[in-house]
Amino acid sequence: MGVMGGAGGLTLWAMTPPQNQQLDHLRAEWAGISRSRQSREAAAVLVATHPDVAILEPRDLGAIVTLLEPSSRLNQVERAHLAARLLSSAPDHPLIARALLQTMLPGIVSIARRLRWGAGTGDDPSTFLADLITVMFELIVEWGGQQRPYAAPDLLNAARCRMRRRIEALDDHSVIGLERSDGSLLEPTPTIDLDPADDLEAQIAILCEGDPIAAAGLLGRVVLGYTYREIGEMTGHSPRLLAERSRAVARRIQR
């Protein structure tokens, strides 16, 4: 990259925040492999396994990741199905997991922002982001082969839970050994949280009595913190319908 004028000849790269440099590196790496022979082989595996992917006629994984972008020719439901196909076929070729990680990057950044880039952990934002990216890739590998209709939000929720527990664990360790005013030890209070390996979608579906629209609304709004508009973009349901169904379930639970 070129040199900026003044400031002792600092390059644009040096002026870029470290966490942005990591994202730029992943994007550049993906640009280099997304059209490769291995990428074409991985796309062929998906096409051979899933007729609904074959209809899309993807030449390589780069084309598939492009189809997963909001501006693609696919609607929200089709994009959700395609992401689910990537997860279910992740064990079949190593680049499929990498493609799913690539399409999850915007969600990973959203999680980092919601967790304040790990503020209070002692890690700088770039280290926290690197750990979050690693956690996401580990989840993709662990869950590879599973059939999850809401694969993308399920993965985001699991990654958020794991990182939040790490933050809470550090907070707990920081108070061990402190004393109350009466001299008794102040012990950390354990928190109850869902294991990311649990099928959160199934648990919420039970509360929603099998209503998939209400389940999507509760999962996205209450658990992940998305707006109904954002949930609608991922699921293909209207924001108004998602809100109505999920709020109806919430009112029933509160009775």
C-alpha cells in the first residue's frame, strides 16, 4: 500500500486498527482461494450432495459466498438454506468450513461490538477478535454434518455464549479472595447459561409449541439481540409477523 504524506511516512496499513487488519487479512486470504481448483472441488461436493445447491450452478465456493450476501439474487429463506447446507457438508471438504467462516464475518464483528471487544478481560480488541474468530471456526468444525435450519444464528449464539462465559470467568477470578465488611469471603456467584452445543432452536421451539416463526423471533430478538428487521432478512419472515408471534409466546409464558 502507498505511503501517506507526512506523519513520518506512516503507511495506511500502520494506521489501520489491528482488528480491521485481521479482517482484511481474512478477506485477502479468501480472495486468493475462493476461485482455486480446491474451491471448485468443494463446490462440486456441495452440488453432488444437495440438489437445491445444484440448481444454483455455483462454479466454486467464491460464487456460493457471493450468493450468501444480502445483495445477491437469493431471498432471505434461500440464503438461510444455503448456509445450512454449508454446515451440514462441512466435514466433506476442508474449504467448506472456511467458506462458512467467511460468510459469518459480519456477524462475528457484531458479537465483538455487543461484548464491547472484550473490555475488562485485559485483552486488546484485536486479541479478542482473534479468539472470537477461532471460537467460531471451532464451532463450525464441531457442528459440521448437523442439520440446522437456522445454522447462521445458531452459530452466532453459540459463539457469543462461549465468549461471554470466558469474560464472566475472568470476572469471577478477579473477586476471589476479597472480603465482605463482616470478614467473610466474597465468593463468585455462578451463572447459569446454555451450553453452546445444545440445540437452542429446539428448546425455544418447545416454548413456542412448534411455531417456527415465533421461535425465530424469540431466538433472534431475545437471545441474539437482533432487531425484527434483521431477523426478517435472515429468515424471510416479515418483521411485523415475527414480532406478533414472539410477543404472543412471551405473554403466554408470563401468565
